[in-house]
Amino acid sequence: MKLNSWGLRIRLWIAMVLLCGLIYAIVAIAAYLLGYGGYQYLVIIGFGVVILQYLIGPKIVESTMGVNYVSEVEAPELHRIITDLAMTAGIPKPKVGISNTNVPNAFAFGKTKKDGRVCVTSGILDILNLDEMKAVLAHEISHIKHNDMAVTTLVSAVPLICYYIFLSFFWGGGSNRNGGGAIIGIVAFVGYLLSQLIVLFVSRTREYYADQGSIELGGRPDKLASALYKLVEGSATVSKEEVKEIQGIKAFYLNDISIARNEINELSQLDLNQDGEISASELSQLKYQKVKIKTMDKLMELVSTHPNMLKRIERLAEYS
């Protein structure tokens, strides 16, 4: 199934242009207020942060998640599914890993398509059936195919750069020529807040994009919807302490694990026969009825790494 993905691509590119423009504007304002062009060190530091984050990002994910890469002998079914999906997607086969956490989920990361890694948590292995697992892994393979892991790594450095400029000029009195340091600091802090919102927008968009990619690679919309339902339910039942341990990299997951306890009550309304799954017939009903999303949930979505789950599954219904 070939779906129109240009809308999602354009949204990602616009967000990246806005972030780059934001950095340029802040540096330009700094140069103007300081009265000279000696602001190159800010650009150097900015590029340095981006490159460093790009290079060490995979190691941070591996360490935080306790990833153990497995061979075909150790996990034949995972390797078989990922091999088939990578071939369909036209990318090199990613490394396959298992993360030792009870929070059920999966994630993809890496610096390039050739450096791709797809991992599942130990908590996901017993709750999804084969078709649901295929849909989830197709979602992760799509992240690698779209190369949006690199995009996320790059754009997430922008708020760090803005924050560094804020600290340097708002509190660094020695840099204040013409009394412009405080103004630069304030502008940089506003840039920090705006760039955070844009980065979150990019994170939510890439999830819609990967959902669509999962379907293009053969994942069934109802199976992905059912898998998401089970992942939210599973995240809601594990201990809060275990969720907090890995909350720092939740943007890599299929769902926002920190709000799963709130989402599960809303998602249960889609499971009409209460069998713990979302069937094709249950999903198709969303084509003809609008889901009810609270105003507070709409506002909370703006500061979330993932789309509102009801909206996300409603979009899957359009593909069914």
C-alpha cells in the first residue's frame, strides 16, 4: 500500500527550517547588540554540541536501556521479521537487540541507515501476537528508512544551544557590551522555549510518519492499533519507579510511557467487546464516529513527545 507521505515530510522540513532560523536570529541579534562580529564561538559551540550528540547518542541509548544485542540463534523470530521488513524497506538489516525492562515497548536508533538498531524490551515479548509484533517492528524499521533518528538527534540539540546562550549572556556579565547581554539572554531563553515546542512537534510528527510507514511495509492498521493499546495498558501497569528509570528517552518509544495511566481509560472505549485488543471491525467504526478528546488532553499534547493516542488510532482507522 502506497500512502501519501508528503504532508508529513513537509512538516518535518518546515520544523527544521524554523529551528535553524531561530538559531540564526539569536546569533544575529547577539552580534548587533554587542556591536561586533566576534560571535563565531557561539556557532562553533553550537556545531560542537550537535556533532557530539550525534556521535554519542546511540551509546547513551544503549547504556540507559541496557541493550543486549542478540544473534539469530538467540532470537530467530525477531531476526526473521526484521530481515524481511528491512528487505521490503530497501535498507541494510539493522542490529537486533533486547532491552531488559518490564515496560513493554520497542525502539529504533542509530546515526545512519547502515548504523540502524531495532530493539524490543523484554516486557513486550509476551503481550503481542505475531501480527501485532510485525506491525510494531515495521513502525521501527520505518524510523530507520525515513532516517528521522538523525533528524531528532540534530534538532534536539537546538534547545541546548539556546539554553547555553541564555546562561552565557544573562548571567555572564563579562560579555555584556553596550548592556546588551541581558537582552540577548532573554531572547535566547524565549528561543529555548520555542525550540522545545518545535522539537516536540517534530517528535510527534515522526510517530505519525512511522505509523504510515508501518502500513506501507505490510503492517495492518488494526494490528498496529491493537499493539499500541496493549503497550499503553502494559506501561500503565508496571511500577512508576521502573517508568521513571527510562523516562529520559521516552521519545524513542511507540507511546509516551509517562502518561499511560491517563490514556488507558480513554483507549478502553475503543475496545467494544473488552477482550484486550482492537479488532479490524472496532477500528473501522472510527471512520464514522469522532473520538472525544478533552480540551486538557489537547493542550497536554503540545508538550508531549507523542501524539494523543486517540487521535493517532483514529488516523490508523483512515488506512483500514
